[in-house]
Amino acid sequence: MELWLIWLIIAVVFGVAEIFTLTAALGVLGAAAIVPAVIAALGLPLPFQLAAFVVASVAGVLLVRPIALRHMSRPQLERFGVDALVGKRAFVLREVNDRDGLVRIDGEEWSARSFDEVTVIPEGTAVNVMRISGTTAYVYPME
């Protein structure tokens, strides 16, 4: 079997393995294996192919690593799901105490409890969503 074909098979194997691992390391090695495949197709000997693979692998890691680190260290700018509801304004639909209640948050009805155990919040009051636990919003009256 020709060496360029072996290098292409190696590139494909690394590429498929990358799909399952999602680490980017195997993808870099797969892309680096294409360089010696081209060199092998030009007829250069195996030591040149191995050197090209090492250089391409190192270059790939040096180029990809800073980009990956930049994306990993960036703080999440938006909150999603129930985390996005914390801090929102809600309206009491049924009196809220430490055991029961109902509020409307962004058009959705949520079961609610008062944030502290002694506060009773009457119907029609505007409240802040302090936290969400499961399907229950813990709220506190707006001042």
C-alpha cells in the first residue's frame, strides 16, 4: 500500500475519533496527517514525512490551544433557562406565604413561596424573583 494512502487513512481515523471525543487534539492530528500525505504523494521519503507530521502537529497545537483557552476562560454573558428568571419582576396571582402561592413571571404562572418564612405577600403585589428551586419561585416584595 502506498504511504500517502496510509497517511490519509490515519487522518480519517483521527477525524472520526475526534467526533467521539470532542477534544480538538485528535482533530489537529488528523489535519496534520494530511501534510505528510501530500509529501508522500510527491515521492519524498518517510523521514521527511515524519518530520512534516511532527511540524504540522506542533504548529496545529500552537495555533489551536490559545483559541481554545480564550473560549474556555470567557465568562458566560447570558443566563439561560430558569437561571434567567432570577432577578426578574413577577406579579402575585394568589397570596404568597412560606407554604403556598402563585406568581406570573414573563407570562408564565409559577408556584411560589416567600423568600423568608414570615412574609405574606398579598395578591396583585409586584415581587422580585430571588431564586428558583424546581418549579417553585422564591419571591420577595419589591420596595
